[in-house]
Amino acid sequence: MSNEAKVGAFVILALIIFVATFISVANIELAGEKIPYKTYFDYAGGLESGHTVRFGGLKAGVVTDIRPWTEDPTRIEVMLEMRGDVPVNAKSVARIASLSALGNNYLEVTPGEMNAPRIEPGGTIDSMETVTLDDLTKKIADVTDTAEDVMKVVQRDFRMVAEDAHVLLMNLQELTGSKNQRNIEKMLENTNLLVEELRPKIDQVANDISETLEKAQGMTDEYTKLAKNTDATVTNFNGMLQDAREPLKRDLEELGLTLREARELLDQIQALVAVNEENVNESIENFRVASRNVEELTDELRQRPWRLIRAKPKPDRQVPLGQGR
């Protein structure tokens, strides 16, 4: 076989292998159910339709469309499709990322949380804006301006501190001059003389303080004894209470029993009075009538006592008519 035939056979074989690999990869990419989602960004630079969508770094779908949002044209609406087995949940976040500085951008979706609910097909995935190079440059410029302002303030404060230090050194130099040294020596001599004069008084005050402390110690000892006696008294009183508790408890129980019996007796008396109320009223009425009869009899006997002896009183004597003239 000639070299041309060998090269031609090799090219045909390589082409067959490439086509088979491409078809298998395409089948893998296109296999399975595709679920649509959407997300929104303020800036979607570098992201185009057809770019890869990764879930936790793994290929999971593709960007289908990028367009201004109809409800808010200031935001960019990104439409995407992901495999049905990708667990996109409510805590997942979409952001624009890149695997390298020179690589194409892709859409990264974080896994979220395990217990978060799944997002329904066509639902919205929360987004997080990507920090661009322009944003970094702007922040660096802001920091530089702030640093310049801080340096100016520091320089001003440093000059003020240097001036204050110079003034302080001048004052120290003046303070340590020969004239001030002589004044300080005189001051120290006067202080020594004053200490010598006041030493007896200081000793006397120290002695008085020592005596006061001794008296305070004696009072403390007496207070300690008093506290011990108080503790003993409290202990004895507690013992007396413990001894009297059981008899007092029995007396209270007996008193309670007596009160219950008295209450039962009152209830019985009330029931008896309620049952014999008519008889009692009749007896009282008979007693009232008898009392009235006795009172009438008493009045009758007081006026006519002979009724106790005679059944009928004698007729009243008639005054003779003739004797009156």
C-alpha cells in the first residue's frame, strides 16, 4: 500500500472517530428533560446565549436567551434551561463567573440548601451581581482618595504634635535651669524642716489610731460574742417552736373538729326549726292568748277579789230616797 493510501485511510478513520465522539457528546448533552428557569441581573457583560450553565461547578444546562426585561428595562433577563435531575432550590443563587482570566463567562448556580424547597419550572432563581474590573477600579480610586485625605489629616496632626513636643521640651529645659534647681533645693529643705517639726504630732496621731484600732478590736470581739449568743437564742427558740408544733397542731385539729360538730348541730337545729315552724308559731300564739287571759283575770281579781269566794257578787245597795232629804 502506498503512503498516499495510508494517509487517506488514517484521515478517514480519524474523521469517523471524531463524528462518533461528536454524536455521543451531543446525545449526552441533549438527553434528558430540560427545565426552563430565569434570573435577572443589572449587568450581564460577557454572558451570551448558548453559554454553559453550571450547578456547583458541574455542567447542568445552557443559556437560551438574554434580553432586557420587559417589566423593568434597566435589568437584564437571562433565560436558561437545566436538566431535570439538577436540584435547583429556593436558596440557590445565580451569578456570572469564569473559569479563567481568558475563558468565556458562564452562569454559575449555587446548590443552595438541602432542606430548601425546589423551584418550580419557569421559576426565578435569585441572582448576585458580579464585581467587574470597572467596579474594582472605582473602589480602588475611592480608597486612594480616602487615603490621601487621611494622609493629609495625619500630616497636619503630626505637625501639631511636633509643635507641642517642641513647646514641652522648651518648658522642660526652662524647668531644669539653674534658677529652678536652686528653688527646688530650697523647697526640699523647707519640706525636711516641716517634716521634723510635724514628726511628734504624726507619732501622736499614729498612737491614737493604734488605740482606736485596739478599742475597735475589743468591740469586734464583743460583737462576735453577742452574735454567738444571738445564734444560741435563735436556736433555742427554734427548738421551742419544734416542741410546741405537734401539740399546737393537735389542738388546731381538735378545734377544727369541734367547729365542724358545732356547724352540724346548727344545721340540725335549723332543720328542726324549719320542720316545726308552724307548731312553734301556734304555741307562741297560744302563749300570747293565755298571757292576755291571765292579765285580764288579774285585773278582774284586783277590782273584784270576792270572785275567788263567791260565784255571784251581791247586788249593789240602793241608796234610800227618803234619807237624803
